[in-house]
Amino acid sequence: MDLTKLTTEKRNPRTMDLDALSYREILTIMNDEDQLVPQAIQSVIPAIERAIEIIVERFNRGGRLIYMGAGTSGRLGVLDAAECPPTFGTDPGMVIGLIAGGKEAFTEAIEGAEDSEVLGKEDLIHLNLTDNDVVVGLAASGRTPYVIGGLRYANDVGAHTIAISCNKGSAIGKEAKLPIEAEAGPEVLTGSTRLKAGTTQKLILNMLSTVSMIGMGKVYENLMVDVKRSNEKLERRALNIIKEATEVNDEVAEKALKESQGQVKVAITMILLNVNQSVAVKALSETNGHIRQTLPN
């Protein structure tokens, strides 16, 4: 493929004299260009919505969300996956990030890894991919062989496949059952897809994981009710979440958190329903973890 035909590889006419501009002029152009990203995403919201419906449905089957990509795209997928356990209290195996070349590739380039379709397939085989899983292929260019190989294998297994790229009519989009192609235009620095393309992918990943977790009952109102209390800041946040959700004082919140065995969602349900821990757990079980659905109409 002629890379120069890809939008992400084209030269930006606004920045042909980039090296001759003042710092302020460069920053102003970068900021103006970044504002094209949400516009590009706006046009693909229906596809993102469909992706979330699929992810939630597969989660409810016991399936997993698996991101895979190379370079910046791979790092963004790994980052989004890594944020899910502390934010939403998920099992580390529920959302997984794969990057071509493995963990070392997160901090340094692994030559040739992204060019191997076989490696993409092998990484999914290693995860024991099933037809309950969702595989999201990430590639700004939309042509990364590692991702193509992974998507093809996922299709063969019967997993649902989604592709996120920043070029229309992408190769990975043609492999996936659901393509999401948000084109924000050429980069300020030609071909540097860690810029607008990276931002585009990051924002879409934010949407996929956050809204899917809302769909799984891990949010009440706009609060992270399954937050993991893994450090002092999150301990305080847990108490604040209970207080915000129930309008109780510190003493009541601390008592409920202790009686709930440290489970914020259970503590909130105990207070809102005025019940003990076992009744709250049962109520949440009957609503698949959705606090709002436990409340009287």
C-alpha cells in the first residue's frame, strides 16, 4: 500500500513551515488541529454505541474485552485495560491489552513485531480466545499486520471483532465485523500518529470501557461504586462515594463500609435500602449489580 494515500500519512498544509514558526504559533496550530478530533468522533458515535452493546452482551456471557495493537495504538489499549481494575473493580482478566512485541514493547520499539500476522494470532491463542470474547483491533493507519492476523483468527474462532482506525476504508475495518473509522485529518507533524490519531483512539477507548462498565452496573449516578480501595487516596474516595450517594456522615459511611466487608456498592445499597449486608448482596445479585434497579420506584 502507498502510505502517502492514507490521511494519517499526508502532509498537513497548515504546517508546511513548522520549523520556521514561533513556539506560540506551533502551539496554536496544534490546539486548533486537536479540536478536529471530537468532530471526527462525533460522526462515528453510532458505531461506538453498537460496539458498547456488543461488549456488554459478551461481558454478561462471561466473555472478555481484548484490545490489540502495535506501537502507540497498542500502548493505548494496554493503558485502558490497566485502568479498569482500580477504577471499576474488575478482574484483571476481564479487559486485556495486547501489544505487538509483548510487555517490553510498551517502553521500547520491538522491530518487526507489528509486521507479523502470525504473532497476532499466536497472542490470541495464548489467551485461549473463545466465541464469548470481543477483540478490538487498534491501528491508526488501519493496516497493521499484527492486528489483521489477530482479527482474522478471532473471526475464525467466532469472537466478535471491532476495528478502530483513523483512516476511512481501512484494511482492519474490512477484517472486523464492526469498523470504527474516525478520520481527524493529517497530523501537524507528518505521520506522527501519536498526536491526533492517538488522541482519537484514546477518546474512543475511554468511551468503550467507561460506558460498558456503566452497562455492567459499576456506576451509580456518576460515581465509581466498584472502585478498588488499593491506596490511601482510594480509601478516602470510597468513603466520599458512599457519602455522596447516600448523603450520610463520615461515621455512618465508615460503619457501612466495614459491615459490607469493604465493598462500596454493597455499603451504598445497605444504606439506601436500610438493610443488612446479606440482604444488600442478594438485592444486587438479583439486579446484576445495578444499585438503581434495587431501589423502589
